[in-house]
Amino acid sequence: MSEQAAGRAWMVQGTASRIYSRIAGTGSYLPEKVLTNVDLQQFVDTSDEWIVSRTGIRERHVAAEGETTGDLAFHAATRALEAAGVDASQLDLIVLGTTTPDIIFPSTACLLQHRLGALGCPAFDVNAACSGFIYALTVADKFIQSGTVRTALVVGSETLTRMLDWSDRGTCVLF
């Protein structure tokens, strides 16, 4: 799961200035448990060769029992903030791309906001499946370009392995 903190930079063109976004730091986190293609062969009709030839995937990380989407997001966000040299109190916006929220309400972004101590800034989830992180990054970029936000945290976090039919080799090999 990747995560990025976007900041603001100014670029002057002629006499008018325009606000541009830039990625100020990145962070990531993967759950410890690894599920290989050989592991999958034990309970679904497949093989390492079949999966790799169709997807390029050799292994996937699986969240531990009790480890939430928000937990993954928190670890990645903490690393991104550290890499950017930004304190959570400096955040003006948090956008989290996920299709596997911890709960429906409040959003996982709000739960992350609380854990980070980033009080007072808007925080919301973007649910757009595989392209969720790109949508979240684009939304943050528009807030920055409008001048409404100076520092945004964009996170992509998923725990899709919890939603899979592990007997369906057409989908379980992907996540």
C-alpha cells in the first residue's frame, strides 16, 4: 500500500503566479504475512506458473487478524510525513483512497486524522477501486491549486484479501 504527502510550490510565469502541487514525501507499509502462489496451490486449482504468466504476481501481503485498513494507512502516513518533514498538525487536508474502509461512518480518513492528531482539517475517503489513489491524489491537487489547502496527505490503503472468495482462482490470485 503506498501513501504520499503533497505540498505546495509556487511557479512564476510572467507577472502572474500559479500554484502547483509537488510530492514532498512518500511512505509505505506492507503487512508482515506473505501469501505466495505456492501457498495458493494448497487450496485452489492453480500453479505458480499459471498465476505469474497471467498476472506477474508471485506473492501478496495479507493483513493480520485485527489489522485494519486504517492501521496500514497510519503506518504509511507516518512514514510519509517523516520523509516530508511535516508534522500532522500542519496538515490542511487528508484524502484516503480505499474500497475497504474500517467502518462506514466515520470515514477511515477521519479515523486516521484522529490517530495522527491532525485536528481541524477536512478528512474524507475516495472510493474508486483500483484508481482510488489516483483520484485521491487528483482531488488533493485541485485543493492545492485552488489555494484552499497548502499541505495535503494522500493515502491509498486496502485490505481486499478479506473480501475474496478464496475458491475462485480468477480473482483470489489478484489480491
